[in-house]
Amino acid sequence: MPYLFSVSSLAALNGEKVGCSTPERPTKAWIEGHAKGYKEDSDDEPLKAVVAGGGPCQLNDDCGGAPDRGSCRASGNGLAFFAGSLGSSSSHSSSSSDSVGTCACKAGWTGPWCRAVQGSDPINWEALQEEHLSLATPWLPTPLAAAGAVLAAAFVATVVYHVEKVGYFQGALS
């Protein structure tokens, strides 16, 4: 394929909005409205801030798995960042006798262990929605609209026919 298209450019060609929380699919508003289903009892908010680095590590490979993602920097106790949140089944847990550092993410990478691509929504749909508080134009399929117009015309023709046949206007004028 000679041209490369991004998901957002293909969606724009189809007239679709791309983003995490568009006006048609307000994900953030849904989560905030149903907060109880998206948080633990100890959480204050359902949506947490994304952290860049800070996960406990022993080697640079622990931080993203590649040199261009992150590096392990020596620190006193990298586990303090995750106090009690990982449990004993995590592959990143370490005994207290091991030398533990913390991950430091490089540009473009995020998460405690620098394993997620850092991204953002280029369009702030919430700000645009606040500026234009208008109702969406209802959409009606063309065949349904045509059928409605035919029925309306038939109704008007029937009423006019019956009014003329009965002579409603003639009796009212005399």
C-alpha cells in the first residue's frame, strides 16, 4: 500500500469523531456518572492520573523492555510507590534484600514501568461541547421521510375531498 493512513484520518474520511470521550460517546461522563462501578471502596475518584515511571525495578529491562522506553534508576526503596497495591503475585515484586530502583520513562512512554505509549486526544471535545450547547439535528432515513410525506399528502387530499363532497363550505356560507 503506497500510502499510510492513521486511524483518525480514516475515521475523519468517514465522518466519524475520534477520541476518548466524544459528544456521541461521552466515556468520561459515563464513568463519572457510574463511579461506583469503576473504583474500589478506598478510592476517592474513579479516574486516576497516569503516572510516568516510579515502578520498582532491578534492571533497565524492567522499565519498558527496551532502551528507548525507560531506565532503572537507583533509589532507596522503589516499592514505596506501590505500597500494598501489587500483591505477592506480581512479577515486579522484590524482596527487601534486593537492590531496588525506580523506573524513569523516556519521552513518549508512560506508566509505572514505561510500557504504554504516551498519547493524548488532540481535540478537547468537552470544551467544544460546552461552547456549543445545542441539540443534535435528528436524522431520518430518506425512505421513511418519503413515506411520511406521501401519507401526509394522502391525508390532506382525503380531507379536502370529503369537505368538498359534503359541501361544508356551501352550508356554512348560506
